[in-house]
Amino acid sequence: MTDQAEPQTSGTATEEDVVAYLKAHPEFFVGQSDLLRTLTLPHDSGRAISLVERQVHLFREQRDMLRHELGELIEIARHNDRLFEKSKRLLTQVIEARTITEMASVIDDSIRGDFGLDAASLIIFEQGTLKPDADTSAAEGALVRVNRKEAETLLGSLLEGQRAVCGQFRIDQRAFLFPQRDTPIASVALVPLRHGDLLGLFAIGSQQSGYFDESMGSMFLSYLSDTLSRLLPPLMARHSQLEPVSDQVAESR
């Protein structure tokens, strides 16, 4: 039987026949140095070059592309290293915070200072009557106390998940999350704070409308929210700032 990859001998070989033959016999040009030197290909410069020169040109293009990809990977690694250092510094300060307001303050300083974003809010759900506390006036704009029913009415399904939600929220939702902002926030990353029950929310805002979108990864936010969710109940109970939450924590112990 005739090899299907061989050019047909009954007539002139077509371009497809030659391509199929060379694909089936990639070693064809081994030992054909004279033939390689006579073959020419058009070049971007307008002159004809040999097949060997063309191969060298292709190898150089591949080398440059690999160098570019390697440079991008190195830059991503450096970015991740910087993000890790900032995250470690923030989490250390959060763990050392003695009050909820102090926790909100260090978060606000880190998000706006280290991370260069425009706003951060630690939102705690108020279940009952708030007890007077001198600490509640500090870090205004970072610690936000709201009624849970009001939050559920305004934010709806945004409270249902456990992962961060990113995007351009409605104007009233953004104003609710960042009540002390003079400059409007355009895009938001929002993550619920859960430790059994829903304790509150952690929100980060940017004045750039496209900074936070649905395609963004949320690993860092989820990691931070997991830490906050475990640190909040003891602080709530210790300072008796929210009576029902404190009672729930005490009963669960």
C-alpha cells in the first residue's frame, strides 16, 4: 500500500502533499545541508533568507518570549512577597489589638498606608443597646456599628456567602459601608465575618470604579476575614460593648 503521507507519484505534488510529507518525516533535512542553504524564505525586511537563518530567527523569538514570560513570573513573585510582608505585619497588629476600635484602627492604617487603598471599614452588627464606652469614639470611620436587620435589608444576598464579593455596589450600599467618607467610594471588596453566626463585615473601598471586580482573587481577604472572625468574639465579650453578642459568647463557653 502507498504511504498516505507520501506525495502522489502520478502527478505534481501539491503544497499539502509536501507539508504532509515533511510532517511525517521531520528528519528529512538531516544531512541535506546543501539543500538547506539553497532554500530561501521571505523576511520582514524584504530580503530573502535561508531556512537556517529563518530557524535562528525563530529560536531568537522564542528565547525573547521565554525571557519576557520569566520576567513576568519574577515580578509576580516579588509582588507576592511584598503582599505577604504587608499581610503579616497587618495580622500581627490585629492579633495584638486590645479592643475592637484598636483593631479597626490598625486595619484602617494598614489598608490605606501599606496597601495604598482609599478606605476600610470594620462593620459590627449591633444586636441590642450599645453600652457607653469611651473607646467607641476613637478611629472614627474605621469602626462602624450598624443594626443587623438594616444591613440585611440594604445588602441582601451580599451577606449570604462566606467569600469576598467584589464589584461596583449601589450608591446607597457604598454609603452604608463607608459612612464617614467625604470622597465617594467607587468599587468595593466585601467579605462577611462569621464565627458560627454572622458577626459583621469587613469592607475595603477604592475611588477607582474598576479596581475591584468580580474576576479578582479573594484569598488574602478570606484569610484576613477568617482571622478577624476568630478574634472578634473574645473582644466583644471582654469589653461588653454589644450585650447580646457578649451573652452568646459567654453561653457558648
